[in-house]
Amino acid sequence: MAGTVVQQGTTYSVTVDTAILDGLLASAPDRFSQVLAAAAFEVEALAKMTAPVDTGALANSIKVHKESDMAYKIGPSVFYAIYQEMGWTDAGGNHHPGKWFMTNALLTETPRVYEAVRQMFGGSGLGAVGFSTPKAPGEGK
């Protein structure tokens, strides 16, 4: 996979060799799809449990949408979800911090997915792929 990023007149070229990962995925696509599906529904459940509650509409709006066997979207559909997730400043200048319920659900589940994938492939080859656990907002790099 290759891509080009342009930033203020400067062009950066990035090439990623995905041969190892492609080979691993080709060897067990059905199992990998099952791992992703289970993870998607776990993220949904965790987000629903930790979403802020007033009427319950926010938690009830969090759903999993299957895009393909290898892609799922998980998220709320109410318009104010982004403000509950990331925070906002009201008209009086008062800051209301975000609850990060979606982000935290994803970050909680991510190491479990990595471990399931490692076990699925017997732990071989994944170090070369460079899996790393993402950081929560404010945790740095």
C-alpha cells in the first residue's frame, strides 16, 4: 500500500509493505471476521454501559453497522453525541468536559482484539506488522 501526503506545499511519500499481514489474513479470513464482529459488539456494549444517561436516548442510539466482513462502524445516532463524547463550551463560557464513552470503549477492547489475532495466528509474524495499542486522548504518543 502506498500513499502521498501533501502539507503546505511539501510532499511526503509513504509506502507500507503489508505482505506479512495480507498473508496472515488470507490464511484465516473467516476467523478474523468473527474476531472483528465480536469486538464490534463488545465496543457497542461497553459504550452503552458508560454513556451519560438523562433519558437513555444516547445509549439506545449506539449501534453496530456492518460495512463488510472486515469493517464495522459503531456509534450513536443522536445529534448531541459528539458533544457528550468530546465536551463543549456553553453560551456562558462554561466548559463541559467530554465523557469519552465511545473512545474508552474502543480503547478497552483494542488490546483484546490484538490478543485474539495473535492467538489466531499462533503469535507468529505479528511483531513484524507493528501492532500497537492506541492511546486515549491526552495520553500522548
